[in-house]
Amino acid sequence: LQILTAAPGQTVTPATSGWQQEGFDWNRIPGVTSIHLPLEQLQAKVLNVDRYSGMEEMLYSDEAFAGGLSQQKMNGNFGMKLHEHDKYNGSHRARKSYHFIDGMIVCLGSDIENTNTEFPTETTIFQLAVTDKAGHDYWKNYQEDKKVWVDHLGTGYYVPTAIRFEKNFPQYSRMQNTGKETKGDWVSLVVDHGKAPKNGRYEYAVLPQTNETAMKKFAKKPTYKVLQQDRKAHIVASASEQIVSYVLFETPETTLPGGLLQRVDTSCLVMTHKESADKIKLTVAQPDLALYRGPSDEAFDKDGKRIERSIYSRPWVNNGSSEIPLTVTIKGRWNVEETPYCTVVSSNEKQTILQFSCKDGASFEVELKR
């Protein structure tokens, strides 16, 4: 989750956003949950794995849930089931989500686990290059607040989770293409999940283009609520609960929190926006592209480990996305204008049931009126 930003009047570039290759710790890509390995262990073992490909590495997960939702081109969410490939460490798993609501990004993680007892697992909140005198002076005089952080580029972070701050002046790394040693001055904020974590989790919110006063006010009264954060779902609401963001990793077995959305019949992404007592925007997405149906088509070795295979060797590589039906149950009676992708199954005083035809990982939006 790299925040692209710049000072007023400047063109936004990677450099103005705190990135350069010199000294970059490749373990600490912002937003990533990973095992913090020594640099020499990070180099990819690139192979020519079959006749369908060249010298390359494109490792595919056996999890189909990874994608995002956009509502009215203003708010949205993203969720994924993380499962590292067995070529490196197939025990590494997590459930991760990002919720974009009213100018803030709420970042959640749960069920973080692996069996690596040698090196710690981290979630990186930020890793930023400090390249000028103003940046160095900023961090030299910075007064730490464990819950509230504002970096030298003006991005704010609210972190109710325990974190660790590092100021590495200099920090050593290697060029990604030549392996030549590089160095630079960097600051990092990370959540340390420890070695071989089990049921690890994190929570933080990112507020671009803010200041310390606004962040301290936010920390006293955050403008979001976490309604659920577990293996089954990550659900976040705005403080007024006008907007509720759902990342549903598994098919819900009970009524969902949040009031309006009661049930869905498969894993999916949903966002509701109550614009008034009589009007609501409902957006859904199914992140599975459904290029084929059924279980993952992975091949396994004699030890049950997934074998590295080229994407080009898969029989479904040229398939188009298939439709996946999604049934949504909304509390109360609502009027919905039917579309080619949304039909009304039933409606009464207790509930309204809609069926969506989801495809291409796209977002589908309807307006509910009384």
C-alpha cells in the first residue's frame, strides 16, 4: 500500500512519495505481511520450468479470493486470502483487507501464521526514504506517539496495534537487477508478529495529506468501527454507520453485523452507503474471475507440496471470466430497478432478496429506494 503523494505544486512521482531503490529493504513493501528474511535469501530462484515458458517466475496462489470493489468512484475495499507458494514457504498465510472510506484507508489483518521459527513475520505500515535536510531534521526532532504517526511527507497513521519504529541512517540493500550493494537513509514502521506466529493480527488506518493536530483529534475519536475481524470476514463501518464495508472471505453462516446487509450465499465483497432514510447504494463484487470451476488445479510432488508450473501450461489460460451468481439479502422492503446483472428474487416487509450475476471481478451497483 504505497501512498503516492507530493508537496503542493509538485508532480507526484515515486521519489516525492518516499521511494528509491538505494537502500530499500525488499522485505518491507508497505502494506505487505511477510517473513523478514536476510537479503541473500530474498533472491528469486528463477527457472525454466516447462516448454511453455522461458526463464521466469510467476508463482500462483491456490486461493482465488483476491480483488477489490469500487463504489461511486469514491469509496471501496480490497481483500485477499494470502497463501505463499510452497517453492519458498507454503506455511505462510493471512487474511488481509483494505477499506477506503471517506478519505481514510482502514487496514486489517487476521489469521497470520507460518512455521518459520528462524525469522520474524512483519506487517509493514510504511518504509520511506529520507533524502533531504528537511526530512532528516523532521525525524531527528520527531516526538513518538505509539498510536499516532505523521511521516515527513504528510501522511498520517493511526495504529492501535503494538508497533516498532526504525530509523536506519544508513540502511543497506542491493540493486534488484545486478545485486550491487546500495545504501540510503530510511524510516520504517512495522507490526512485529514474532517468529512462527499463530492467529496474528493487526489494525491501522492511513490518512493521506494530514497533520499532527488532525491525527491527534482522530485518535481520540476514530471515524470508523471494526465490526468483525477474523478468518470469516473483515467488516468496517464509518463512525455513523452510513457506510459499511464487507470483505467476506467465507460464506456467512449467521446474520451479518452492520444492520442492512443480512446474508450473502457465497464469499464476496460488498459495500452499503445509506444516503438517506429512503435511499441506499449497494455495491457488490465477486473477486474470483472463474476462469475455470472447481478446486485449484495445482500439481503436487510426492511430499504433497505444490510444484512450480508456468501459467502458460494451464488449460484455462485463454478462458474468459465466467458468471458467478450472488444472492444478497437486505433487511426490509426496498424497491430496486432491475438491470441485466441484478434481479429481484422476492421482497416483503422483513427482507428483500436480490440476485446478481458477477463477472470479470467487476463491481456492480444498484440503488435501493423505499
